[in-house]
Amino acid sequence: AQSVTQPDIHITVSEGASLELRCNYSYGATPYLFWYVQSPGQGLQLLLKYFSGDTLVQGIKGFEAEFKRSQSSFNLRKPSVHWSDAAEYFCAGTMDTGRRALTFGSGTRLQVQP
Amino acid sequence: DGGITQSPKYLFRKEGQNVTLSCEQNLNHDAMYWYRQDPGQGLRLIYYSQIVNDFQKGDIAEGYSVSREKKESFPLTVTSAQKNPTAFYLCASRGPKNTEAFFGQGTRLTVV
């Protein structure tokens, strides 16, 4: 079955520290992959997306993600976290066939300490 | 501005009532989706529609119904058959292949 896994439910980092959020996928072939961010009570905002090509993808707000086929991973990174980055982060994937719906991981809640 | 509008933002339902959540998009997208979000469970697909007048069940369709009479609109009805309807509901749409999904701001439904 197609799935996306985010192993970390909750992560706390200090402001200014680097961040890496993990995402693993399980698909029969390379899926399209996305990272979204959600503030409390709000919808989802796209941070970045990977369809093909360069495995290092740049997104908004200083985020980047690296696609690693050998590890079935698409981890999200940021070199220096700001207090405003505190939110919930979702990794999602799709093969973009059939129903074309995104399958989401369970999310990682990021807390930023001053 | 193009986007997806969900209404209302908050909705309260009594036991045994049906309620309808609105989702409207002006992005000219063919595909629309309804997700349910519960704490710690990510987003789960309820229903989706890839074209007007056609829709399909997602992974957790029991107790829900939808319609797609217009390209812009994809309302979700939470029926009395849904035993645990309290959740955050998100509507999304997608354009052609190789594009992302766009989300509305969500509706929080609470059973009172």
C-alpha cells in the first residue's frame, strides 16, 4: 500500500538552531512529494514540492528538502529556525494517477524555544 | 485572488442532525477533495471528484455524502450516520498533473 511516514510526532528546537524533519515514503515507484505547513486552526500551505530532476528542492521561508531514492526519504531542513516556524508540518505524496489524491503522513509538531 | 473558500469556519451539530460544509474554488481546477483531520492522524481522504457530476469514495466515506453539480463547488454533508463527526475538515483542489494541491482554511465541526 502507498504510504507516507513521519517518524517524529513532536520536535523541539531552540531558535537559531538547525532543523531536520523526517519523511519516508512507500510507493511502487517514485512519487511526487510535498511538504506542507499548518498553523493552528488554519489550512495547509505548500512549502515545497518534488516531481523529478534535482534532488535538492528549495522552498519558501528558507526551507529545503532532499529526495533520497536509496533511503525512500524526503527530509525537510532549515539551517536556522525562527520562532515563527512553530507549526505542524506534513509530508505528502502521490503517484498522480487514478484519484490523484495526496496521501499524508501523520504530521510533526515543531516547537521553538527562545 | 484565486483560492478555496470553506464555510463556515466553525459549525456545531446536534446529535441526529445532518450538516453541510461548503467548499468553493475559483482556481478552475477539475479535481476537488475532502479530508478529515484528527489529532495525531494526519489527513484522511473522505471523498474526491475529478470532474463535474462525478465523485468517488475515499478511505473514510461512511457517514458522509457529497455532490459536484458545478466545477467550482464541492459541498460535504456529514450525516447522522457518522458516529464521530467532531473533527477539522479540509477541502482541497488540484489542477493538471505535476501541480500541488491547494487547501481551504478548514471547518471545525463539533457535536454538541
